[in-house]
Amino acid sequence: MIPFDYQRAASAAEATGLARDGATFIAGGTNLLDLMKLEVMAPSRLVDINRLDLGGIEDTTGGGLRIGALVRNSDLAGDPRVRSSYPVLARALLAGASGQLRNKATTGGNLLQRTRCYYFYDTAMPCNKREPGSGCQAIGGATRLHAIFGTSDHCIATHPSDMAVAMRALDASIEIEDSAGNRRSVAISEFYRLPGTTPHIETVLKPGELITAVLLPPPGGTRQAYRKVRDRASYAFALVSVAGVVEMADGRMKRVALAFGGVGPQPWRNAEVEALLEGKAPSAELFEQAAGLLVAKARTQAGNAFKVPLLQRVLSATLNELTKG
Amino acid sequence: MALHLKMDERDDCDRLDAMAQKIIGTPIDRPEGALKVAGRARYALDMLPAGACHGVLVRATVAKGKLSSVDKDAVMALPGVRAVIADERLLRNPAQGMAGEAPVQGVSDVAYFGQLVALVVADSFEQARHGAQRLKLTLSSDPDVVVRPDDPAADLESPDDQKSEMGDLGRAMVDAAFSIDETYTTPPHASAAMEPHASIAEWSGEKLTLHGSYQMLPFNRSELADALGIDEGNVRILAPYVGGGFGSKLGISQEAVAAAIAAKELGVPVAVAMSRQQVFEGIMRRSETRQRIRLAAGEDGVLTGIGHEAWVSNLPDETFAEPVTQATPFLYQGAHRLIGQHIARVHRTCAGSVRAPGEAVGLTALEIAMDELAEISGIDPLELRLRNIPDKDPTEGIPFSSNKLSEALKVGAEKFGWSERSGTPGTRREGEWLVGMGMASAARVNMLIESKARVTLTGDGVARIESDMTDIGTGTYAVLSQIAGEMLGLPIDHVDVHLGDTDLPRGSGSGGSFGAASNGTAVFLACEDIRNQLCEKLGCDPESLTLKDGHAISGNQRLPFSEILQGTDLVGEGHVEPGKTEEAVRQATFGSYFAEVGVNAVTGETRLRRMLGVFSAGRILNEKTARSQCLGGMTFGIGMALLEELIHDDRDGHIVNRDLAEYHLPVNADVSGLEVVLLDERDGWANPLHAKGIGELGICGAAASIVNAIHNATGVRVRDLPATLDKVLEGLPPLS
């Protein structure tokens, strides 16, 4: 672990002011501290934001929810409004990590957790995400955890969050404050960046910018499901996951939002698949067609090729569950 | 006066059953349990003396090469750093179990990725870790390196003493009504003990004291002394509590030698703990295995031939080879037999003993093959096994000391409801879940290891047991207390057990499931010694002496020990050695497993629903700790069947998943509905306790019951463990 400074911020303005020259915010620290011990991350300064007033869950005037960045994953999963109106989010949260970790991990931190790529965690291995320009050792290596969409020749890592997958399906937006105190809101679809040639840059956050909240639009009359597939029954990252939000009208799928975890460098969505489904009556043939379309552009490695048939099956089963009866 | 027993003949006395205290076998709590749950049991690194420095080991990051220099100066300049040790006495890998001498030293020859080659010592752990992460090594990388066991360039050894042949297996296969000839593979496994390998070394002149986390202290003392080039009389090792071993702490390991060298150089105590990642890379792995199994059977399913050949790997020159076929010679009948083993020399982390070496993986493959034979012959898997239990060891031609396999199978089938199983795979479905049942036999060789113990009956009627034996979480404190309490007529709170100190009489150590029976026999003999002394004092013969609740009863007198002893102590010593009963009979433990799984028809995820293990291991010394051992073994079986796989990168051999986040052991949610039944048995051929080893029995074959259940649920036969969903998915029908 590289020696670092530690400062506790009393206000968002102080926090964003301190977050420069290699500094990093710390909230729950469930991922960051491990990475610092391994020297995968070596911030010059930790800016502790735990005392900031970013903890509440509030109704918005538009009928949605505003989730403070410091809301703990357990609290968010247990919130009655989330449980009743956004069950996909509650289920995704409870499918992640362990009870102890969820008690500590925050909403903002969960969005920013780093990949679980084995090669990212081992500082003896080349990794473009950890050390830009060093190469990607995962390509051609052990790739069970790796992405099949949105990858590049420089990085095939996945984003490991369950929560963010549900938020992507819910069309959440992320509220960000900069060091001048300006707040802006970024759609989650625009928040993450694909690796391209710069896999070390994972989001649109600029240095010093702080996530202050996540905004959920009104749920509408939707059916929701989160399905996570993993090697063991608990405490494992998704091999694939699906968050589905479907609104039915007259026996047809009026609106469909599908986000996928474990398959991309960010919670993955495919507008063509949703467009194919929308306005149509559910059927096994249609779901199969949608699943085929979803994986049409998959790029696999030897160790993760199984995700293609797996994802297709899980998508079909999830759509079936969301549209039956 | 010591009581010595060489186990040359069967014991027919069964003394323990004749005793009066009636605590042997009872499910008493561990005497040290409260200390452990309260965090007051002090493990190696809890013994940190004032003024101690901390050391952190540094790894080499090539699979094969030469360490030519270590840039000490830059690291020595960092705050708090006291020393950088790059010493040719550092160990390449841990000693193999019961080696009693140093393993390969000379770490400048790098033989595998992750080999620990230097130690940075500082005032604080954080400073040492920082220094270790900064230390620059100059390493050459040898391009001529084999890291894959299936690389045609790998040297392959096929030792003659691991090969045996009876009859003509080839002929038997041709003549068979039903035959199986399949290849099964199991991946490398890690031990993953909760307490990582950790030592504190402290010198006083030429005397070294090591607080360590080890299983076999007398051997570890010799290994440490040999590695340091000092007299073993100058070495004392203390390990009263050990947070799990599973084979990984049988031999002295890198951190102990490094701590000792550093402590000597600096003149202060030095503590060195390996990180989780270092344990994965630097401590013994179980070798991956490839196993070709041939089974030949007649129309009635009776086996005529068994062939079992195994391919395993290890570092060049390491003597250990996973004894995959250990139970194959005696489990089932068959006149035509072939056993073989091949060892590929590869530059991967050293292979050694991990959780029931041999049977854990070997019996698992054999029991999957038996399920395949049952399938093609149309004979129920349970019935197939019952038809093939031999009446004597079919290879050696000697009788079994005891063999309760048949009873274990029948009791298990009845209790589990085996008759409810559908014989046609894939026919039982509950919603998205395909449900199936599988079963397997359990078997493990039984061993007795030379062991000594001292028992002192003090003037105030308390027994003190002393041995350098260890309790690695297994229940040694409990079972030794019970043996002494039973033999001396003392309630359990009148027995004190002192373990884990090489100054005490030399015990067997913990390993190979032999600890309780071996060290327990030494304690038993020491108690017999005391009983004899009491008889002398009372003027009675041993047969007429009853000891109960701190009193001696003989004829019409009942006297408290305090009155007999008058403030003096009685010291008894016991010493047991293996003898002719090792060769005269086949000693083994047996059992059965029954598992029910659900396999998700969409995803191929397998979730265990319930599992039963029935075991016979001679006398059960403590029903609770024995059951816990079996539950742990079965849990490892779940891991082996569904989850565990040490992943090596094929390009440089490095271990990819070197922590418990990505090396998947079962979590609570994976371990549901486990039940254990312990059969009542006495085996006088084993030792005078009539007890046999139980620690590892619950692992041996356990995974097969689950893999066989997957087949019953889905029709998918997985021959490459673990049965992760991708392997099951391939065989599942399309979604309807």
C-alpha cells in the first residue's frame, strides 16, 4: 500500500475541492481498500465523504425517487418504495455481495466499483485498465468472468455491479456535482464509457466530480424482474444477469427495457432488441428471435463462449416470466 | 514407567467399553470452544512479543528463471525498513508431509510463478508490505519451460512401484457383458485454511522458539532445524491452536524459515504471515488429475475387471504424487486389475497433500464410472455396489479388519428414500428445476502413526495430558479429554489437555485422519500405566479396579484419588507403534453418500437440495466432533463437485484465481440439508481404542454422489469437474 493522505470532508464543496491531484473519494470502501492494499489503486489522498448529507431517499415531484449517493445498499434494498415500485432494483441489490458488504457499500460507490478481472487484480500482469498501455493479459487467458459485448482489443473486462444493471433498465440518471458547486444530471446510458483504447477511463466523471444522487423516473405500470446466474448460490459475481422492465397493454408489450450484467464493460442494453419486442404479443418464437439478435454481435473468448447460449436462454426465460398471465 | 504397544495383533479387550465413566463417544462440546468463539484462543500471530518486527515475503513473477539480484538499497531507505533478506536458505516450497528434512532450498532458482524469494522486514506490518511491494528483483526468464501437464514436452514419469497388474484386464474388457472405458478429469485444488501460514520467530542465544501454525510439530522441528542448519534440540515450536490445515500445514513452510533467518539477523523477534494470495501461490496445491477408468462386468453387474490409471503433476524432483488410486485395489471385487500412475513434471506451484489426498479425487472418478456402469447395465446404482463388495481385499488377498460398506449403503438408502429415485434421467421436474438423486460409496485407508503422550494424575485428582500433538480445528482437545476421563474415571472438567509444544512427548501430529486414533492410543496407554500404578497402591488387580467420578472402587472400598495419592502425582506414559496388523489385514473406513440436486433447466445451475452421509470408522470418540468432520468433508465434496477449481494460466502457469473471492468454496447457501449417520463399529485390528480415522472419510467420493445426481436429473454426464453450469448447459434441451 502506498502511503496516502486522508481528509474528511464536511461539505460537498469541500469534498470536490479536495479531490484533485490523484485523490479519490471514499465512502464504504468495500472495493477501494482491497485495491489499495494490492496497489492496484494508489490514490494520493482519500477524501472521506461519509459525513456529507447525501444519505436520504426522497420522492421527486415527477413521481420518481432521488437516492442519495451515500444510501447503503442494504437500506436501499429495504426501502418500502423501492420494494414495491422498483422491485428489480431491490432484487438486484440483494443478489449482490453479502449482508455485511451491503451494509457498508453505498449507491455511488456501487456504480463506481472496479472490474473483477483476475488480471486487473494482479500487479504482475499487464493490464491496460490498471496501467494504460501495458497490454491486456486477459485476452487469451482465463476469461470466465469476461465480457462478450462492448470489448476492445485493449480490454475485455466486465462491470461487476448488479445494482447498476437494474438502474440501467430503469433509465436512472446520475446527479453529479463539480468543484464549482454546479450540479448536472447524466443518464446512466451516457455515464459509462466503453473501453476503446482507454479502458482506464470508465465513466464521464471528470476529476473532482462527485456523485450526489441517483434519480429514478416514475415506475409506471411495469412488471419487473432481475435474474442473476452464478456459479454458487450466493457471494459470486454474475456470469450473466438480466434486469427486465416490461409494460403490457392489450396483450402486447407496450414498453420493454432490458439490461444485462456480466457481459459488458458497462450494464448492457440493446435498443434493437427492445424495438423488436415492443408492440408485439409475447411468444416463444419472438423471444428466441430477440435472444438471437441480442447475441448477434457477441465477441467471445475460449473461456466465456458459454455466455452466448446462456444469455439467450436467460433472456427468453425472463421475458416469459415478465409477460405470462 | 512407560507402557509401550506395538500393534502386532488384534486387541480383543476393548477396555473403553468396560469403563465406568461413560463419556467416551458422547457429543461433548470442545473444551476450548468458548475460547475460540470469544477470540481468546491465541493463534500464532496473536503471540506477538513487544519489540517484534514484521516481515512480508516477496514473490518472483516468472515460471522458471534465475534471480540474479535484489535491489536492497532502495527498500532499506524506506521508513521503518530494517532488513531485506534474500538468503539461499529460504525454501522453494513447503516440506512434504512427514519429510522430517528441509525441502528444496536456494530460491535464486525460480521454479514456479509466485515462488517466494525474499523477505522485507520493518517495524510495522504496513511498512514491511510497502517495502515488499517496492522491492525490485532482477529475474531472468527461461523460455524453455513447461507449465501445462498435457504439454507433450513435459517429462512424464511412470514409477514402477505405483504400477500393479493382476490377471488380464484387456481380456476382461473384451469378454465383459458391460464395460466402461472413460476418462475423467479433476482440476487442481487449494487447501484454503482460514488461518493463513504465519510464524513468529524468537531467538535466545542459539535457541529458537517458533510460534507457528502447523500440523506435525515433531517433523516441522526437524525440517526447520535442517533448513537453518542447526541442531533440532535448539528448536522449539509452539502451536496450541491451528486455524485449519487440510494438509497445507503438514510441512514447514516458507514464512517460518524466513522469520527465523530475519530474527537471527536483527536480534529481535520477527513475525511473518503469508497473504491469502501468497498461500494460494506458495503453498501446496492438489494436483489436477486425469484418470482413465475401465470397468468390466458380467450380465449380473458383477465386476470382473477394474483399471485405474492416473496422470498427475508436480515440480521436478518433488517426491509427492497425488495417490489417486489408493482405494481402488480394495473397494470392489474383480479378478483382473490394473493400476498405474504417471507424473508430469511442470513448473507450477508445488503439489502436495490436500484434503484426503488420493481418495478425494480418485474415488470420485471411480464412483462416477460405477454410475455409468449402472446406467448401461440397467442395474440400480445401489444394487450394483452391493453386488461388488468383496469378502476380502481382492488385491492383497488379506481379510478386511472390518468392512461395513454394505450396511452403510443399505442404511443410507433407507434413510434417504433412495427407492423414490426415478431410474430414467430427466423425468422429475419441479417448475424450472430438474431434480435428481445420486449416490456413491466412501472409502479411505486407515493409518496408525507412532505416537507418545504423558498423562499425570495430580494429587488433587486432575489429569493433565501432555503431547506435542495438534488440534487443527478437528477436536483433539475434546477426544483426548474423553479418553483420559473414561480411563481414569474423571469428569471432563477434571482433565486438562496441553498440546502443540515440541517440548512435550512426541505425538503423531495431525494428518491423514490418523491423529485421534494414534495420539489417542498413546493417551490410552498412559492412562493404563496410571491405572496399573493405582492397582499397586491399592493392592488389587486391574480387572477388579473401577474408576469413576474421581474415585477408585475395588472390592468393598471406594476411595477418592486425593486420599490414595496423598498429594503426590502419578505419571503415566504411553507409546504406540504400528506393527503387524498393518499388513495382516486391510484396514479402511467405509461409508455412503446420497445426494439430491436441482438443476435449473434454463441456466444449468446446480443447487444441492439435500445430502446424506453414512460412515463407519470404528469407535466414534466424540459424536459431535466426528459429525462435524463429516459435515466438513461433505462440504468439500460439494465444492469439488460444483465449484472448486484452481485456474492456472496456460501461458506462464500462474494461478489466476488466488483469493477466496474467485476460488469458489461453497458458501452457506450452497450447503443445505446435510445429514450424517455414524455407524456403530469396533475395530480391534486398528488399535486398542477400536477407533479409526474419520477426518477425511467424508470427502472421499462425496462429489461423485452430486455429479451422479446431476446425471439423474438431466441425463448430462459430466466427466470434467467441477460440474459448472457451462458443462451442464451443453447437454440441456432447448427451452420449450
